[in-house]
Amino acid sequence: MTLIEGIKGNRFAVFGRAGMDMFANPIGTKSEDAIEFRADLGGSSANICAGLVKLGSQAALVTSVSDDAVGRFCVNRLQDYGVETQYVRAVGGEARTSLAVYESCIEDFQNVIYRNGAADFQVTGADMDAVDYSAFSALITAGTVFAAEPSRSATFRAFENARAAGLPVIFDIDYRPYSWPSPQIASEVLTRAGNESDLIVGNDEEFGFMAGGIEKGLDKARELAAKGKMVIYKMGHEGAITLTDGQEIRTGIYPVTAVKPNGAGDSFLAGLLASIAAGHDMRGAVLRGSACASIVVSKPGCAGAMPTTPELDDFLAQHPGPTDT
């Protein structure tokens, strides 16, 4: 199955973490001054799942959560959003589901992450072998899964299983330095993951990190594209470059008043994939993904801020943009 065929199949197995987000309320309140927090689903892969489902796709999350109230909270919220959870396994012991505490406040934004003994790193090869790959049309993973064992080896095993089932692999680099034992290991492992994927999505800093310097990031993206892969090279307010079939498609962004920076990448990927599945051409799909990112940063929370298709269409109809590239 080709990459585009897999995306158009619109049924995704998503590998990576789910977590609890707690964000200060109301908008503009600093975490240390808050007397009220809202809670919702978080974690990059869980956010991608929620974003996909809200846009009409089907998605199942493959991960581990702690066997406690926080883990069950995440499973409940996944189900509330319509994400399939049959491959979410509860683990005991000292493993804990991730917690993020942040605020809807761009100035001096703070995002405090609790990931000691992260439960999502406890997925195993057996977990990956238990997935019915024939029920899906594509595999998606965020790079955080590769930061520790046994999750690293297990996810590479999932890549092998997906290949055997004829599924394309979609990789969001999602480099989080605090999760990795060293930058060298991160660079080596993420480079391997990129080489084994069909679609690689990342920002200029992430590609630069893989290449050994931010000034080399675009060259790294071009190197991967020359191997027949599709690459989305994101550049923040400067838009994105999509490298596919020998073309470089440059697209802008939809400026908004942001209340936080997080969640944009997750929403972008969900919007991109759901839009390709819905029949939009590549430029249009990237722009719809960019619009999803703008919507999410303009609202508090992450999973809950992901737009539905009517909300996305309404935003595009009413909002100026995209910016010129």
C-alpha cells in the first residue's frame, strides 16, 4: 500500500503517550497564581488521535497507562473523544502516566512536565504483536516513544509488523530533550526512525538536530525526500515546505492571537492526514493542517481544542490567510 493509499484508508494505529493536562483557568492566569485548573486529555499521540477522530477519521491508540485514577482518567477521555482504546494496557508498579501543568498565557509560558517512570515507556514487543494491523491503513508514531526502553525496541518492532502488513509509516519527530538519555542517542535513534518511515513531519530545529546543526535542517529534509519519502519541514511563522515527488511546495500560516504554544504540531498532523483522506490536494491539506494548528493555539487545552470539520471549514471561511511564502 502506498503512503497516500494508506492515508486515504483513514484508519490509523497511533503509537505513543497519553497523559493528563492541567491548565490554569481562566485564560491569562499564571500557574503559580491559579486557584483553579481544568483537566483534560494530553500527550502528543493522544492529541493526534483526538484530532483525527474529531475530523472524521478513525484512530486507535497503542500505549500503556498507569493502573490508577490518572491512567483511567486518560482512558475515559480517549473514549469520550471516540478514540479506540483496546490497545491501551494498564501497568502496575511505580510507572506513572505523564502529567503536564501549564497555562493559557504566551508571555513567559510555563509547561511543567512530570515524566519520571513514565508508563508509556513500558509498552513491549508483545503489545505490538497483539495489534491487528490488518484493521488499519497506516501507522503513526511520535518520536517520544523512542526515548527509552522497552518502548524504543517495541515501536521499531511495530514498524516491522506494519511493513509486513503493507502499512505505510508516518513519523512525527516530536523531539523532547528531557525524555532522552543524551542528544547523541536521540540523534541516532530518530535518524533511524526517519529512515524507516514513509512520511516524516518535523520543524526546522528537529531536522537540524538530526543533521547536527539547525543550518543543515533543510538539507536533511531534502536528503530524506530524495530517498522517496514525503517530508513536511515546518518553519513556525514562516510556514512549511512539503517535499514530495521531486517538488517543494511552500505554504504559509493563518495568523491568530495565540494563548499558548503547545498542541500545534499534533493538530497540524491530524488536520493534514484527515484532509488528505477527505480528498484535498497536498497544498490544500497542508494549509488545512496549518489552520488546525492556529485554532488550537488560540484556545486553552489541547485535545479539547482540536477542531471538528465544520469548525475548521468555518475558520477557513472567516479567517484571513494564509500568509505569503
